[in-house]
Amino acid sequence: MNVVEVKEVVTRFGSNTVHDKISFNIKEGEIFGILGGSGSGKTTLLREMILLQGYNEGQICVLGKNLKELNTKQREELISKWGVLFQFGALFSSLNILENISIALREYTNLNQRMILNASLTKLSMVGLPKRSAYLYPSELSGGMKKRAGLARALIRDPKLLFLDEPTSGLDPKSAREFDTLIRVLRDTLGITVIMVTHDKDTINSILDRFIIIADGKIGFEGTYEALKKEKKVHLRDFWDS
């Protein structure tokens, strides 16, 4: 079953065409990667899939819903079914970690305070953060801990889809591999589909089931790491070697 379908999408910024009729599907339960060089439109594509940015032509369907045909209520319902971890965590600096994690439950549900507390602490534990970190502020956390706190917030409403923008960027190699392992465990445990923008070769090799490479506005490659290693196209080999 496809949970995301991208068909003939065109994205332009003025006279610059970033996506030139790109098409691909993401299957339920995959860890799927979006790759490409700097300025290739990787994050732009992710933003389009989560309704933060529009596109000029084509169609994007998420969980069977055409993003351009949603009314306000349908948008809210669809957004509630995914979680997003932005590149640097995007935590609210004035809120402690527990408040950051629980904000969506406080804003969009009728759960009482005890239920919100229990759910937030459960997600905190799920991403490998100690309970004592709940009352710290983002400025008191390391980069890796901020990423995990942002991940806990993304998971708080038990989403079906998890979108990650450069999740290991800025982490040391050990922390990056631990984060990769966490993503794979969460996928297997929760049965979610993970879509990530990444340029980390170890991440690509170790946890992605499939990925695309955007090159010159088009899908230059779609497949697995093993298939890419056998790829003969010079521009893809140059991209990978660089």
C-alpha cells in the first residue's frame, strides 16, 4: 500500500524550476530517503508533503488524500496523522522539554493533565531520554538530546507517518549511529512509515529501505543502496563519491 504518492510535481521559484515533473511512491512501513545535492529541492519536497509549502503542478497524495483538495477540517485531520522532526529540533526555547513534548496534546485534545503527563513521559522514555531531562530547557541539552526531544514531540500523537529533515546533521558519528538505530527500532515497534531527507552515507547504507536522488530537477535514481552501488550513470557516481 502506498502512503505517499507524488505524481508529475513541478515546483518553480520565479524562473528557477526546482522539481520538473517528479514522480515516486512511498510504501507503508518503509524507511524512505530523499537525497540530492545542495539546492536540489530535498527539503522543499518534504515541506510540500507536510503542507508547509505549495507546488505549481502535479499531485501529492498522503494517506489517500490529495493535498490540493483538502478543506480546513480535512487538513487538520491529516496533519494529526503525521509527526515532523525539523533539522535542528525546532524546540520552543521558553518551554521545558516536557512542555515542548506535550504542547500538541494540550492544544488539540481534551485529555486531562495526568493523561498528558503520562503520555509525554512515555514518549520521553521511548526516545531514550531520562525522566530528569523532562524539566530541563533546550539550552541545557546537548545536540543529540535536542534531536531526541524533538522526536518525542513528533511522536506524541501516535502518528502513522514520521517526517525527518536531516536527523543526524550536526551529531558526532556515535550519536548519529545511535539515532539511526532508534529510528529503525521505532519503525519496527510502532509500525510507522518514516520519510527522511538525509545526506549521511551511513544512514543511507544502514536503515533506508529505498530512496530517491533528485538531480537537475528530476528523479535521477530510485531504489536501494545495493542497486545504487551497481549504478553506471556518471552523474550518480559523482554524486555518491562526493
